Amino acid sequence: MTISKLPYHPDLLVAFGGNSIRIWGIDNAKTIIDEAQKIGLTVMLGMWLQYERHGFDYNNKAKVAKKLAHFKSIIDQYKDHPALLMWGIGNEVDLLYSNTKVWDAVEEIAQYAHKVDPNHPTSTVTAGLDSLEVALIKEKVPKI
């Protein structure tokens, strides 16, 4: 069995001893997480936040609140799924960015995840890392 719309072969992953996959967005999440469960995989379910480099303004409180409400509904929907391994909040949101308020959004989602789902850790995926960014993320996003 293969998981649809993925560029690799999860059946081979299982055959070679793999046990988990990461998806960076919620497109097809239900199909992917359900099929992953059927073949014994767990999933780091990624929540792709809008990029500043694509025009999203993290200073726009209304737009940010709308996105956060959406991701909270995703957490509510999948928090009890048996194939869920952990939450991936943001996917390379630090690539070519200048507004560190993006980390406030990541933190708010992580706080909500911990509040309603104490069984799954939270994480983020960066586009590279140096000691200054590590310190910034540790300061602004302690829940990941």
C-alpha cells in the first residue's frame, strides 16, 4: 500500500525498518495519517504557516488570529489520532524573514497544542540555524 500524493514509497520505508514520516502541511492530512496508521507508521503532522517572503504580514493581528484559529481546529481534529507522533509548527518560516512576530504565532499554536493535547510534543522546522536564531527561538517559543 502506498500513501497517495507523496513523492516516496512508504511501503518501502516500512520494509527497511522506518517507522515515521513528516508532512509539512495539512493538505491530504486525513488520507495520509489514516494510511500511515494502516501500515504502522506515525506522522509528524506539519502545520505550514504563511511566509513573510510570500507577503504574509505578521503585524496584521486579524489575519494572524484567523490563521491561528484554523490551526487550533486542526489540532482539535487530529490530537487523538493513533498515528500522530508530534506537531510540526511552521515549515522554514525563518527563510528570508525579518519579522520575528512569526515566532509569536508559532508559540501560540504550541501553547494551544500543549493545553489540549499533552500527549504529543511540538516542534518546528527551520531553514538553517545559527546560535543567534537558536537563542531567539528559545526565548520566543519556549513551548517547542
